[in-house]
Amino acid sequence: MELEFRHLRVVLALVDAGTLTEAAAQLGITQPAVSETLRRAERAAGGALFRRGAHGASPTPLGELVAAHARGVLDSLAQLKAAGSALQLSCTPGTLQPHLVVLAPEALGRAVDVHAAPESAVPVELVAAGRAHAVLATDFPGHEHPELPGVRRTPVADEPMFVAVAEDGPLGARCEVDLADLTGLTWAVTPIRDRRRAYLLDALTRAGLRARVRTVDHGAAFGLVAMGRVVLPVMPGARPRAGIVFLMLAGTPLTVRTSLFWRADGPLRPAEVSRLRDRLVAAQHGLVERTPLYREWLRRHPDWRTTPSK
């Protein structure tokens, strides 16, 4: 009897989960099925792969060896499958998101599937785990995504952030506000894993503001803004919505960077990444920056360069 892919998947699931119950839930099969597959794997490997105890299962030295090889085998299998299928690109919410859908197939010259990154996922971890070949994602000064082995970053845009407020509220007639003008208001952030909440709290603290920050569903955020319940930091190229106005922030206290994250050993070659990045930069200048308020902000900040160096 030989070790099979299903054996290796069970071994890795148990190493990661620590218990048969959690491994079964992770794999989407029953606990008895996990136990039976594990017994078959141990017969094929020639010895016990795990020690069972009151607090779960821990790998034996043989189990650790099998698990290490299993990761390499299954990673190679995933890459082999991906090589013959469409490129998988992911993105977090942002003004360049719809342009990625159009520009990626043109720039790369092959089939591309673009999907929104799950709100619960850290974008760079999607790339590191092979769940996406590249991710277009935002992060913030001092709160950048972690550097993971094999994952490369190619910056696309450096931008200020504006703030969305109720059109009929006390600030609705303004064009620009200082952070101090927002004292006492509740800020909202959406639950995407881009460290926006921590960055916002740091920025407000540096400005000497004692602010409330709440996490709200993306679909409800703008409704709460229109009702005057919250203010919301927004990308400067976002399109206005009924009952809401966007205001510039004096002194540029909030900024955001958009980058492409990609695997160095993945199917995307550096020349392709560069070509896609150039298309996105062109869209940034030619489309995203055309909103009147953004044009006015750029006019007031002639030294600002939204295109960062590679």
C-alpha cells in the first residue's frame, strides 16, 4: 500500500488542526473517515504518525517528516493544476478594483479570473498559500501587510484619503476639513483585513483626538454616513453617492498605498507583473483621478506623486 494524496491531506489537516474533530471539519468529512484514512496512512508509512492524548493529537518524528514532504507534494500539485487553468487574481475593495477585471486579461494575454478577497482573509496570505496568483490590495504607513517568504510587492498608487460625511450635516457644505473638525464624531471602518482600523486609531491619537471607531458592514457603511451616524474614510477616486459628500483632509493625515502582491515562484513572470502594473497606473491617472474633488486636491498638492517608484 502506498501513500495517496488523500492520506497526505488528512495528515496535514491533523497537524494544523490538532484534533480529529477539527481536522474533519476543515476537510469537510466525518471524524470516522479521518480516523480510517489516518490508519491507512500509518500503515503505508510504516509507523505511528501521531500521538493521541487528552488535548488532541501531536505528530511523531515520523509524522513530522511525512507532513513536511506532504506540504511540498501538495503545493506542487496545486501549482501544476494552476498552470493549466486561468490565472487567479484577487483584490480588496478599492477604486482600481473594476479596472483590474478589464486590464488583467489584456495585459497578460491569457484567461484571468478576478474575484474579491474574502473579508476574513489577509491578502498576502492568499498569495503565500497559493489561493491566488496575485492580489491587488491596499495598506497603510506603519501598518503594512507582513512580508512573507516568496511573496513580492509591486506598488501601484500612493494616495491621500478623504472622508465621507452626510450632505445635510454640519460639514456637508465644506470642501476641506481638519481632523480636529471631526472631534466627537464616530468613525466607521469596514471589516476587510487591511489594518485600516489600527491605522485610523493611530492617526487620530497622533492628532490628539479621542475618537470612537466602529466596524460596520460594507453595504451599510454609506447608509450610516447619509444618516449622519458615522464618518467614513474613503479612497479619493470613489464616486459620490446620494446624500453623501466627500471632503479633503487638511495636511493629508491619512494616506493609502495600493500594491500588487505576487508569488516569485508562481506562474506570473516579472515582465507580466510590470506590464499589468503599468496598465493599472495608466488607469489611475486617466480614470480614477478624474473626479472633480480629486483633481482639486492634486492641483493643491503639485509635488505629490501618486505613482510610486517600483
